[in-house]
Amino acid sequence: MAGETERPDVPPEHTDPAEHRRQIAERLNATLTKDGTNAATAPLKLKDYETVGNLPAAALYPNSITMVGGVLYQSDGIAWTAV
């Protein structure tokens, strides 16, 4: 198991889906705090889409953020909006 500030590498694909989810969760746990009372231990990298047209449906990601060409976007569950 990774330490609090270690972020283990996770391959984009894995032959065992359960192990892949475990590895992703371990990496997230090393970055995000458990209850939000402390600062994150590392920056959170967001996916950067090439165009707004490539974004997934906002309804699938309410209260979420991502990047489009280096610009931060947020979803209210209805539409993606540049911040």
C-alpha cells in the first residue's frame, strides 16, 4: 500500500479490472483527503479535452470539473460552463 504522499503509477489498462480499480483507488487516496478537513497532498490532474464538443454529457457528471484546451469547465448537470 502506498504511503500518504506516494502516488503509485497506474497503467491505463490492466488485465484484471478489479486490480485496476484497486490501483486507481490507491492513487486517489494518496492525493485526496479522506474527509476534506486537510489540504490535498498533491495536485489533482484533470483530463484536458481538445474541444467542448468532445466533453461527455453534462448530465452524467453533475457537480464536476474538467479542462478543455487548458480552460477549466464545470458541469451543473445540465451544461458544461467555462469557469
